[in-house]
Amino acid sequence: MHSIFKTMKKNTLILFLTFFITSSSFGQSTSLIEYRNAHNQLVSSKEQAAYYRVIVLDKEDPNKASFTDYYISGDVHNTGFYSSMSPDKRTKDGLWITYYKNGQKQSEETYREGTQNGLFTNWHENGQKKSEETYIDGKRIGTSRDWYENGQLRSETREIDAQNSIQSYWYENGQLKMSIPYVRLDLKWQFADGKIIVYAANGKIKRESILYQNNEIENTCYDSTGAVTKCMLPFTEIMPEFPGGIKALYNYLSKNIRYPRKASKEYIQGRVFIAFVVEKDGMINDVQVSKGLSPEIDAEAVRVVATMPAWKPASQFGEFVPVRFSLPITFSLNRR
């Protein structure tokens, strides 16, 4: 991980902060402060930050540390531990907890030397459990569940054995939507052969699909009265697509990106990763920088993605669904 404290001026700042915290803790441990933006990137000032991190180095082993993230308001955001404070990679270890701004616990997970192990739980902001799954050495195992904010079970993935699992879905009113058996073939999960019945929220049959070798070979759909109607979408998954495909997407980016003057002057180039949601109607929403390069380049990448035309939306189980998409964008300067 890169440090923001590269210049002498910034080194002076961190030494001052370290001295202040160490003095206030009566010499118990050495502490550091980092400012971070909403994308968890290091920034140089409080004005740029969404929260700040206080790192307390272990007295006997300064390579180990605990930390607490605070919202700028002073409320706790995260707590956790590092078993390694290597400059290029910090290794998560032990219990990590995240909180909403209202103080409600948001998530709780455990790491062992950088690998997720044990129960991983998320909560809604109202305190209701949101999801729960178990990991061993970074691999999800057993049964995982998701809940609506009202406490009703939303979905459940249950592994029967190493080769078979079942995914079930419910509506918010508690009505079963569908149960789908899966088999693992060539290390990949796919639909098991057989019939899938999809129910409407009122309990009436909405769709019947016959699946064979991971493809839908026959389907029947029903309207709200129970009459047979045309199936508008396949049961199998279709990913979202930019109008004209991937080549058209990169043509759009190359024509619309304006290289920030400051970044060009400082010869900053590299790759930015932008995450966004393609909604059910194909519109782009919730655009975020998942891995940035510089404030100016990040902002330009967000601008261009946010103004993209509507995509062809994704569909799953015969319905349009929102999908989170990750897009790498390369900023490159050609200078001789």
C-alpha cells in the first residue's frame, strides 16, 4: 500500500500527529493517523477525507497493529487488526467490525493471516440481519442466507455435498418464489437437469422451465390470471451489455474522455477501476471508484461512465435484474 507521507512536509505532519497521540496515551503505544476518502484511498488532508484511521502499533512487535476508523464526525466506522504492516501490503488478522453512522453494527468478519475465516455477517441499518455466510481459508462453505429489512428470509444457498446445492428465493411477504438445484461439473456450478417452477408473490405459478445441460429447452409462462402467455425472457442469465457491444463501449470511452490538464502536466497515467450498477431499465447508477489513480483522473472516469447511454439490461430467471459492473479504464499519454 502506498503511503501519502512522501514529502518532508507530510513526514513532519505524521510525526506531529504521532507525537500528539503517543503523548496523550502516556507512552503506551506508538500511533499513526491516516486520512482516507470514501473509496478507502489515502488522501493528504481532512478536507478530502470521508473518515480517518488511527493505527496503534503493537509495543512488542511494531509490525502488528490494531486500528479504528472514525467518520469525520468522530463516530466509529471500522475496527480491526493487522498481523503485518508491510509498506506494500497490510495483512488483515482477527476480528473486523464495520458500523453505520448511527452506531448500528453493519458487518462482522474474521481473518487469519489475510484470509477470511469463520462467520461473515451483515446487518441492515435498522438492526435486522442482512446476510450470513461461512468461510474456511477464504472459501465459502455450507449454507448462506440473505434477509429483507423486515426480517423475512430472502434467499438461501445450501450445499448438499461437494457436487450438489440448492438455491431458494422468497418474496418479502414470505411466499416462496423458486428453488433451483445446481450441480458442479468441471469445477463450475450449473443448473441441474429438470423442471423449475417460479411462483408469483400471490402463490400462483408464474413460469415453468425445463432445463437440460444448463440450457432451457422448454418454457411456459402464465399471466396474473393463470392464463398461458408468451415468455419474454429466457430463464438462463444474460449479462448487461453496452449498445453495440464491448468494442462500441471502448470507442465511446476513447471519444468522450478528456485527459485532465493537471494529470497530463504531471504525466500521471495508469488504470482506474469504476464500479456501477446497470439498473433493470439499463440506466447507469451508483458510479464509484473502486481503485483510483488520482483525484482528477478518478473524477473524469466517473463523469464519463455516469453519462453513458442506457445499456441492454441483465436478466435472470426470466426477469430483468440490476447488476453491479466493474469497468477498467486506462489513461495513457503518448509522448515522444
